[in-house]
Amino acid sequence: MSTRDFSKPSKTQLLEQLEKIAVQMQSAGLWADEPPPERAFQSTAPFCFDTMNFEQWLQWVFLPRMKHLLHTGQMPPAGCSIAPLAEHQFTEYQTDTTALLVEITRFDQMALDYFGIEPE
């Protein structure tokens, strides 16, 4: 049973939060106009680490996949929180990613509540 004491976010709120992530990526200069090569999407490695940078995976894989899951009512994979990985990856970045990490962390929390997933 969850010990968090707040209401479940709506699908619309989660979609809006994904947009906030996109806006913060753009503000941090981490948004690309063109996707990676098609072969990059064929990776079987977690987070496509062998073919994409983290921000590429976030923009071209995570955001579209989460939008699709929300629109189709499907559950995300267990352990879908990405804030710890983002925090680790962002330590190597030269740009300020503080606001982006805040939005990713908010999305993680909202997604846990929306999908009824207990934090690990």
C-alpha cells in the first residue's frame, strides 16, 4: 500500500509533464531537430546506450513511448523511473540540467502514482 497522500494525476497531467520535459530539454540545448539514424533505434541495449546519447534516447524513445502508453492505456515496464539515471548522466554534461532533472523527477513521481506502481 502506498504511503503517499495525494490524488492520482490524470493522463492529461502526465502528458503535460512530458511536454515540460521537452521544453526543458530545448532550454538546456539538448533537443535535436533530426532523429538519430534508423539503425540507432534497433539497439537491444537498455536505453539504447550503444547507439544513442541519453538525451537522444530521452527525446526520441522515452517521450514518444510514454505518450503512446498513456494514449493506449498500457502499463510501462516495471521500474520505469528514469530520474536516477538522468541525474547520473547529467553529471557529465556541461550545460545546466537542474530544471530538466526537476521535471523528470516530477514525471517519475506522477507516473508511479498514475500507474499505481510502488517505488523501488
